[in-house]
Amino acid sequence: MNSNPISQHDVDPDALRSSLPEGPGVYLFKDPSGRIIYIGKAKNLKKRVLSYFRPLSELPYKTGMMMNHAKGLDYILTATETEAFILESNLIKKHLPRYNIVLRDDKQYPCLRLDVQNPYPRLGIVRRIKKDGARYFGPFSSARDVRKTLKLIDSIFQLRKCKTPALPKRSRPCLNYQLNRCLGLCTRDVPVADYREAVNQVRLFLEGRNRELIRELQKKMEKASTALQFEEAARIRDRIKAVEHIIEGQHVVSHKLEDQDIIGIEELDGVFQIVILFVRKGYLTGSRDYEFKGKGGTPSEVMEAFLKQYYHRETFIPSHILISEPVEDLPSIKEWVSGLAKRRVSIDCPQRGEKVRLVKMAKANALNLLETRAESRAQDLMALAGTLLKLDKTPRSIEGMDISNIQGEMAVGSVVSFVDGLPNKAGYRNYKIREVEGIDDYGMMSELVTRRLKSENLPDLVLIDGGKGHLAVAKKAADSFQSPETPALAAIAKGNEPGEADRVYIPGRKNPLTLRPDNPLLHLFMRIRDEAHRRAVTYHRKLRGKRLTTSELDLIPGIGPKKKRLLLLQFGHTEAIRRATHDDLIKVQGISPSLARDIRQFFRDGVIG
């Protein structure tokens, strides 16, 4: 491994350019402590690494954040780009770098394992995929799903259930044999070829190749019937009916009877959701979902990271993969995935036709999951707010309030609305402070609260941007209404020292609530406070800008925006226009002699006519 000290601000590009090789490999950015914070692969290490050393304003947001923390660089040369893919995936899985998008480890998901190296394999549930020659099916999204699938297979097929690697020897078969759920290998001599036939049927079933499975079972049933083995033919007939019943519950999503993975991605409030739909022989046979925290990434970056990490560990790769977002390194990824599958695999981001419909279906599933989970998290968060703030009811609607002014001038107030933890733009409001003059933040906050509470559709909770003083005047204003509809109050103030967590105050409590920096309720309150502050500052700047762009020229009849602009371009400022002569004024395009007289009269007398 080769190392280079780097700094975004003082790096010598020429020195870095001369030291970096141009071959394929993996590069690792490190923070000052030597911890790996980002791992990437490159077809050309020199070209790829040097692309990071541009002004921060030209870099994507997440990349700029990473480069601010990067103080060291390691790189590893590989013989081929495919080796770089594999090494990158292994290193990401090992180090879990802060700025990489990391796929949740499959060991957390249950799989079905079939040890095909054993002459008489059994199907078992495991949570870790190993390179041991066995066939793995899954991962399944939950233990409940994998148990349900295993129970279904047990009811249709007759693989052995005993957990010992070697076949046990019994004088009497177990109950599974009596229920036609096992071939009774512990007491009967079953040829390996016959058992392998049952194993192949299970494999076809788990791969979603049910049509192919039915054709194979029908041939076997006809063969048994021809040989007058009617009891065996009846068992196979029942197996066919069971598989057909399963097919009836599956949906045809593609008239092309091919194997496809359909991958859709959606983003909501900084969280990315991926849904992968499994289409086998044209039938939708299942799905899986993965959730990622964005960390400033883009949908394309998340999609690329998913492809490289997911298919690196997948045992079955279909011939066609459809993705909802284009990725930068698609040709290399296609080649790499094809190498894993040992056949050509196409990866496309479709723009029209049936494939677009399939991708939209995956995206719709992803968005539905995001919204459902966001709603569930919001309900939990609102319940937490009610408990910590000791409220009589769960606060579904929260409004944040802030004021903005310069030395008491042009004071404004803002109200932002959040419902179930998400912004409700329809509830945003701006106020001009009318009754308070001079520097009086408390008086301005009191006016803002009073005017808001005189309106309708009041929230469950009002969050004030400020400390105990701001909360006290807000409570006094709210108490004057003496109404059961008056919302509860709280305030949030920044910490006294750099790095100190923000403090939350509630009425009747001297000290702030003790909330850890990672408390989700504190994060929500900070977001509401920041949004209210942003809204107030934006409104204040807008009003201040209007005042600065207004001039005495607007009061002169006949002077519109175009003529005002031409006059200011000619003379520079209003005072120069005031001093201009009649002849100077009529030189400006559009200024007639009569209008020039009106301009001079206005600046002399203050009126026209």
C-alpha cells in the first residue's frame, strides 16, 4: 500500500501528479487520526484522485465535506479494473468508511441454505452467506418470511428434515415421513438420483422458475402413470396443483418471459429507499428493500454503491437488471457483474416502453415505504415530545416562531408549520412588527405570539427561538387568552459554549430539559428553529431590499421602471439627477422637455403642478 499526506488547501498538484500511477486500483482517504473515511476504485488512479483537488465550490456537497476532513491518502494498485471492484467492495465492508454509502450487511437477513455437495442435502435457515459450495437463496426481508417459505416447501417437496450432516439410522421413520413431507431416508434406501431430482425441483421453486418446474413435474407424472405407478402419479399431481396455486398468486409484470431485477430508488427528507423487485420468467416473485441515510449523496451515487455491493454477494444474478437512475461507471459495472454471473448481464436505465413501467413500479414501492416509515417515525417522535414536555396530548402540529431586525429597524416575525414532523408550507406566515419600536426583542416576540394566537387553526405546540426570557413573555401573551385551545409552549436556545448541545425550556421548569445531542426530538426542534430563523431573515432581507430599491423618482408621474433605470444609468444616483439641468435631462432617452420640467419642479418644490 502506498501513502501520501494531503491537504485540500496546501496540496502540491504537481507532486501528487508525479507520484500517482495511471493504472487501475483503489484509493483510500484518511482523516488526521489515520481512520479511513472514504474508499473508491478507479480505472485510472491518477486521473480519478486528482479530480478531487479542485476548489470546494466546484465539488459536490458530500465530496467537499469529505475533502475538508481528508488529510491522508493511500492507494493500492490492481492488475485489472475487475480486481479493483472486488477489492473496493471488500474494503468498504471491512472498514465501513464514514463517507461511503454502505449496504446493510446480509448477515442481518435470514437465507435458505442448500448444501448441494452433500448427496442428501437439507434446506436450512442461516444468517451468513459463506463461500462453501452451498446454494443460498435470499436474503429474505424477515425471519417470518423465510419460515413461511420453508414451511411451504416442506408441504410440497420431500427433502429430509433431520439436521445431522450424515443420515441417521432409525428403526422407524419420523412423523414427517408419515405426513408425506420427507422421503424417509433414515429407514429407506433412496437412490441419490431420485433425491437429486427433488433437490432440483426445490431449486427451481426458490429461483422463481415455477413454469419450468411444472413442466418437469408433468413429465414425471406422465412417466409414473405409464409405469402404472398411480399412487406416485397422484402425489406428483398434488404437487403440481400446489405450485399452480402459488403461481395464481403471482402477477405477470412482463410479457417477455425472462429473469429481471428491477431496482427503483426514491428519497425523502435525506433518506434514500431502494426497492428491488424480482421478476422470474415474467412473474413478480418477490421484493427486497434497503434504506440508506443520504449524507449529502445523490440518487445516482446511491444506485452505483448499491449495484457494486449487492451483486458482489448475490448467488443468483439474472440476465437483465433495470435501474431507475443512471450511474457514472455503468460499462465497467456491467463487465464486472457479467464476470460474477459467468455470462452476459445487461444493466439499463430505460427511458421508454415497458421497462420504464417496471422501473416506475419499483420507485412507487420505494416511495410508499418511505412515506409509511416516515409516518411511523413521526408518530413515535410526536409521542416522545408529549412525554418529555409533559403535555396533555400528543402534539401533531408544531409551529416555530422567530423575529429578525437590525437595531430594531424593519422588525419582522415568521411562523413555520410542521405537521407530524414534516414541513407544512401552507401554514407558513410572515408578520411586520407594528406595535414595538426600538430594540425590544421581548416586546416583538410578545406581539408575534399575540397576533398568531388571534388567528384560527392553532397548533398543538409553539416553539420559540430563544431562552427563558423569550419563553416567559410568550407565556404571558398566551395566558391572556384564557382559552382551552391555546397551544402549549416551549423554547430552544443555542448552547453557551461551542459544541454544547442546544437547550430546550418549558414553562414551570427552571432548568432546561436534559436531552442528549443525538436525541431525535432535539434534532426536530433544531430543524424547526432553523427553518423559522431562515424564514424570518429571508423576509427581512426582502423588505430591506425593497426599501433600498425605492427612490424619490417613483413619486414623479411619467417615470416608470424603464425611465428610472435609464436616468440612474446616466447620472449614477438620485442626488446627481436633482442637480441636473434641463438640457442634461432631455439627453436621456425617453425624457421629453415637459417631463424634464416636471423632474426639476419635483426636486425644487417637492410636488408636480
